[in-house]
Amino acid sequence: MKVRLFVAFLLFCSPCVVHYAVASDNQDQNKAVARRVFDEIFNQNKFQVADEIYAPNFLNHGVLREIDLKEDQAAARGWKLAFPDLKMTVVQEIAEGDLVSVLWTASGTNTGEGNGLPATGKKIQGRGITIWRFANGKIVEEWSEFDQLRIMRELGLIPASAK
């Protein structure tokens, strides 16, 4: 009787364990892909890896409008032009299902022109949060937030509000 109960338990729980292991592996793989965005694209200027990391139908859900992969990567290049020494660091990653959330920091000196920013020579630091949705190991959707107003103020491009 005990053996039959144990076998029944194993048969019942095995799919759960296998599903958890597969989901956990996929989440770890997705987190590794997310780190590549920061490590390879931003920190190493390897923009060519975008085709390995992002799905062709990628969509970035911007604050004002949605943009495709071509425009998203043009914006990334623009940040590197404006901040040639840009360094981005992954602080924390959280994965659940097909989503990966990344808390990141960035620092750099605005010695170039890009994304409509003139060179100011000023150094900035900031942080942001990016959420990516994955399918088949590639990024298909993005939602990002970082304080662009603070960046503009630190660069001296927008005056600080009166107290």
C-alpha cells in the first residue's frame, strides 16, 4: 500500500517538478539574455548582437509611443554617442514566467552629441527599471522607466525648479 501511494505521489508530482525545472531554466536563460543587453550592447558597443537578443517583431512600449527594434537600437546608439563612456550595471534581476525585470544603474560623461543632446561635458549618474517579455529565448517586448527630466537638469539643459 505504501509503495503504491509513493508511486502515485511520484507520478502526480513529477510533471510539476519537471515544469518547475524547465521554467527555472528558461528564466535563468532569459536573465542571461537581459544581462547581454547591458554588458554587450551598452558597455562593449556590440550593437550587432541585437539580432541575437531581440526578436524581429520586437516592440518597445515607450511613454509616448511604441517603437520597433530599428528605432530602439538607434536610440541606444544615440545614448552611446552622447555618453561615450556610458557604463551600465545590472543591480537586480527578477524573473517570473516570460518576464524579466532589471533594476540598473548608469553613469557617463556627456562629451558627445546624441539623441538630441548637445555635449555639455557634465557627468551624470542614474538608475532605471526595464521589464522585458521573452519568447523563444528572445526579447519581444520592453517597458522602461528612468528619470529623463533629472538627466536634463543635471546636464544643465533644463533649469532646476524654484524652491
